[in-house]
Amino acid sequence: MATINDKAKQTILLQGGRLIDPQLNLDEPGDVLIKEGRIAAIGAILAQEASEVFPAKGLIICPGLVDMHVHFRSPGEEQKEDLASGSAAAAAGGFTAVACEPNTHPILDSGVMVRQLIEKANLQSHIYLYVKGCLTLAGQGDAVVDVAEMKAYGACALSSDGDPVEDPAVMKTALAECRKHGLLPTLHEEASGRLPLTENSHLREPELVRRDVLLAAENRSPVHFSHISTVAAVETIRLAKLHGMAISAEVTPHHLSLCAEDAPFGNANFKVNPPLRSRTDREAMKKALATGIIDCIATDHAPHTPDEKAAGYEAAPFGVIGLETSLGVVLTELYHTGMMSLQQIITAMSVKPRKLLSLPEVQLAEGFPADITLFDPDLEWPVDPQRFHSKGRNCPFAGRLLKGRPIATIVAGRFAMKEGEIL
């Protein structure tokens, strides 16, 4: 974890907002007083108690958003994104914490490499930055990493992102080791990102999810499935949960809001793995999230250079960016359509990812860390990737009008973002 070194000295009053914390069954108007990086008081508070008063009328105040699946491309591909630009994009999107995937160059397959990235993030990140280790050596799927070392050196989870683990014996060992040492395995159950998509690529996700649910049942191992996108995979997860298994899953904003028919022919900014699916799949993802079969929302923020994405659809790499549009897309597609309440959305974007990764607890209550997101659920704004803080411009929502936007992000009692400006 990247610690926030400059401890806040200001006393900040968030005045007149709507406080929502599903953990406390809290949904009421009120103020939040922040002192020395923590919440000092909740309720009706006099302005003279604070050195800075932030007017929050019309804004939602909630525990800080967490994205448990991002690619900040460090080490090795900082021309696409680096820790400073990626964390700035996260802060702009209302996120107080993110977890970085390990398929970097070189791949993060040792505890030492994980620790080095954490230490680098301490100096460069605008928010809390957590790091996942790779589940297998070099990401090849042939041998499991030293899970005990990964845990000791600060990995928040282990991931197979980029390529699935094809060998069931290796996966069985990986699940057993993760259970033994208390690290969550987050699994990429898709066709390899190194290979072109084929007409049968859509079958890989449900096949691998089914296999790994069965392996998890043998070991009684917790398992988390990354960026679920198909009806069949959701059904397997539903049945596993029905039987009391410790199974969790995430879905991306683009799989909640887009389908294959929405992608302009040949536009590589819509090329992503897993690919955009059918309308039926998309609607199933919404329903599964709203009913709790899918636990949380994660962006799979995957920046690439404009030149790479302009190389032609077949040659272009997989991936879209999502940190700066995530909340807006989710509010537009799910809240303003009546599919989910604000409490449900905050649970999926803050409470559950924090619990899944065993991150420090954050609540809108006295004494807790002041890691807070403020957003306007009704503010309309046009998506212009050229104005993003991320280096990436590969955004499938360019030109769309979204309803709902982060207004401020507070990390460890200080503003990381205020009204669009990174501080």
C-alpha cells in the first residue's frame, strides 16, 4: 500500500451534503468535520470550527470509492500511463484507492518487485495505491509464485490478469496456497490477451469460471472473478453463492453499458478483452449487479498510446480507459434508469471492493480515516478524453453526455481532487 505522507494539518468542514454510508444504514443531510486526517464529527457543525469550509449542498458524501482492477503500466510502459498520471485520473474519478494489476514489464511475480512498486507509489501517487502480485511465475501459468513472500511484501491480492491459467493442476495449487496465506486470487477467465479473438472466444469465460468454481469447492477456497461479461458465467456464480461458496465477481462500466452493436466498425477504442457482448449479456450484467450476484464494479482501466490504437483494429492492443468516466457511466445507466439506488452503487464501488481486498475500514463515522468521495448525481457533462488526467485517450464513451460526476476526492484528510483540479 502507498501511504499518504503529507498528513493533513487543515481542519476541513464539508457542509450541507447528503451523507450516505450503506454500512451504517446512513442516508441523511449533515456535515462532516475532518481533523488530522480523520473524521472528527458528523452532524450539524459550526463553520467556525474549520479552517476551510467546502459547500456540499446538492452533493452526496460517501466513503471513498475503490477500484480493485487498474493498469498503471509501471514498471515498463510508462509512455501509456505512470503512477502519477494514473493516480491523478483515479482522483479525478472520485477514487481514493486503487489496486494495480501485475502484468507489467517485467511482470510482478516476486514479493520484492511488489514492494518496489509500493515504495515508488509512496512518492508519486495522489491516492492510496495497492499492488497485486502475479499468480504464476512470469504470468505463464506453469508454476505458482511464492504466495507467502507476496503476502509478506505487501501484495493485496494475486492476479492472473492478461492470461488465464490453463492447467487445472496449477490452478488447484494456486487456490490452495492463496487460502493458506490469506490472499485473494483474482482470476482472468478469458481468452488470452496475446491471441486474436475468434468466433469461439466467448466460450472461454463460462468454461473457465465453471472449472475454477469446482476447484474452489474442492479446496473451500475464496475466489474472485475479474470483469465478468456473459450470462453463463453469471449463472455459475449465482449457483456457487447459493451453495454458500466464498465466490465474488466484478463487472466493468463498459460491460454494463455497451454491447457489440454499439461499437463502430473498426474503431479500436472499443476493442477490449473480454469483448463487448450481446444486448442479452449486457442486461444480465446489470441485473446480476443489482441483485448482488456480481459484487462490485471495477474499471479494468487499460491505457494505450494513440498510435497503438490507431494501428488498425486487428493490430491494436486490447483495452479501454475508465477511471474518469466510471461513476458517471454507472449513475447514468443504473441510477437514473431506476435499476439501482445510490446506496447500492456506493456498496458496489466502495464498500465491497474494500472488503474483498481487506483494506483498512472506512466509514462516515467519528474516528475513521477521512477517505471520502463527494459527487453530484445530477450534473450533466460531455465526455472529452482530451481533457482527461490519464495519458490514455482510448475511451469508448467519447462524445457521450453523462449524468453524475465526482466533485471532490479527499484522501487521508486532504483534497486530492477539488472541482476537477488535482491538488
